Amino acid sequence: MSTSEIKCPHCGQWTMWQGDVDDRCINCGEFLDSRRFSREVEKKINKQLKTEDDYFAIKPTDGELTRMFKGFFNFFRWSAYYVQLVIFVFVTILMAIISLLAA
Ligand SMILES: [Zn+2]
């Protein structure tokens, strides 16, 4: 592993990078490997979704009212999920554009 000087994709300042995914910018403290950041967010959303799936899963024993209630919440949950996904995609694209401009 060798230390190299790279431009931070977050603040555009020069910083040291050792090729490690855990390396952070010395200026703004953000992770230099933006792909790691993307993976972390993706993992977090997936984990959150799985947990909530268990909680709001409609069981055969549920009554009419419970089904409606759970269906209603599931709708909001999916909306929130897609909003998060759109923001995630937007931030990823934005970071790619910024790193292209900074290069
Ligand atoms: Zn920085």
C-alpha cells in the first residue's frame, strides 16, 4: 500500500489516501471512497426494510381492520423507501459530478 495525494471528492481539497476504504479526508473528515459510502447507505436501507417487513407483514390470522391498517402503513413505508432511494441516487450522481469537476 502506498500513500498518494488525491483530491477529496467532498470538499475538493488535497488530502492523503493510502488506498484504504476507511481513509478519511484530513480537511472535512468524509470517507474518500465514495463507493463505500454508497454501499453503507444501501445496506442500511435494506436492513431497515427487512426489519419493518417483519413488523408489518400481513399474517393469515389478521382481521380485516388489521390488514387495512398494515396495508396503509406498508404504503407509507414503500413511499419513504422510494424517497430515500431517489435521494441516494441523486447524492451518488452529485458526488460523481463533483469528483469529475474536481479532477
Ligand atoms: Zn474533504
